[in-house]
Amino acid sequence: MLYTVKEVAALSNVTIKTLHHYHAIRLLLPCEVSEAGYRLYGTKELERLQHILFYKELDFPLDTIKQLLDGEPGRLSILASQKELLLARKHRLEGIIRTLDESIAHAEKGEQMKQTEMFKGFRDEEEWMEALAEQKQYLEETYNYSLPAVEAAQIEELNEMAVEAKRFTDELAHSLAAGVKFDDVSVYRLIRGHIHFLNQKGHAASPADFAAQARFFLEDDFHRSLLENQQIGLAYYLYTAAEAYAAGEASKR
């Protein structure tokens, strides 16, 4: 079944103007245009629009959303990643609401709230430091490098980075298991989207930088084990794909 722009707008609560804009920037293209010039959308387009709206709910910019979706990940993988991101945000908001309720209760009673309780909902550094404890110990013992302490303002970004890293390695592992060659265009798109995400988050990374990081993951025991435990051969697959992608990008200059 095909739907017109008006019908899609009614289904999704997205304005017709917004749908036209998504078409103009090639974020959401109709599956066909009728002889009368009407844009028509099918099931795949509706699913893509759903993904777009989930990412918008997470405050992702449109160009980042386009990069992520154009990497051609599976629908289930996208939904799983979006669920994790939304749950992380839900957890954070629930903590903030609990702190707000406590603040209201103290204000109603005319009581002074303890300073240590006033900002509880805005941070969860301890959980992140616990999650990073093994890596922190390894880096200190092996490279004499100490990870910086996690700040409250970093929590949401760390959550988003972790989900993106999982999405990326899951998709890469799926490609490896499916027998997709490391220099396949779908793998290049996946790497391009991941690098774009990193840059959008302020972690400047060129294709060459990413290839160097992939080499480190391959050569370093701790990081190689993380990848190999997920999928045998994944560390080398990532390295060869990253190297080939960087070489291809360099040749375009």
C-alpha cells in the first residue's frame, strides 16, 4: 500500500512541510512519484521515518541521522540501538524527576535540602567509573596512562557514545559473519557513518586516525580480546576494513 504526503503526515504527526524538507535534503525519499506529481511512500519509507523520529527524540541533528541510516544497518539493529539510547535518557530523566520531587517536598516543608542531595539526578559517574574500572587498571599497568575522572556533564554523551560503539561493532560483526568482504561498499558506509558520528560529538577523527585506532585495537591484548570475544576475527576485520577505507579516501584527494 502506498501513502501520499498528506496521509503520511496524518499517520506520523509530522507536517507536510517537514516531509517536503526531508525529501529536499534526501533524508526521506518517496518510493515513487505519480504521473500527477504526488509523492508516494511505502512501508520501507514509513519505517525509515520512524527511525528518523526516534533519533530526533534523542536530539540527533538531521545530517547525523542521514549518515547513520545511509550506512544501511538492519532495522532490528537500529531499533535496538535507539531503545538503548532512549532507556539511558529515561534513566537520567527519572533520576532528575526524583531529585525534583525531593526538592518540592523540602520546599513545601520549609526545610533546607542537603547540598549532596540537590544534584543527584544530574550525575551517575560512579556507574561509569565502575564500568571502566577494568580498562582503567589495564591502561595504568600497561601504558602508565590514567583515564580522566568521569564528570556529570559527560554522562549523556558517554551513554550515546557507548550505544553507537555497540551499534557499529554489532553491524561489523554481522558483516563478518555473513561473509561480506572487508572492502565492500556496505562496510565503507558503516565506517563513514561511525567516523561522522565521532566528529559530530567533538571527537575529531579522520579516516587515517580511525585506521590507526583500529591497528591499536588489533595489537593491544585488552582491546583485541574485547572484539574477539564478540566475534572471532573481528579485530583483524576492523583493521583491514579501516585501512582500506583510509587508503580509498586518501586517493580521492
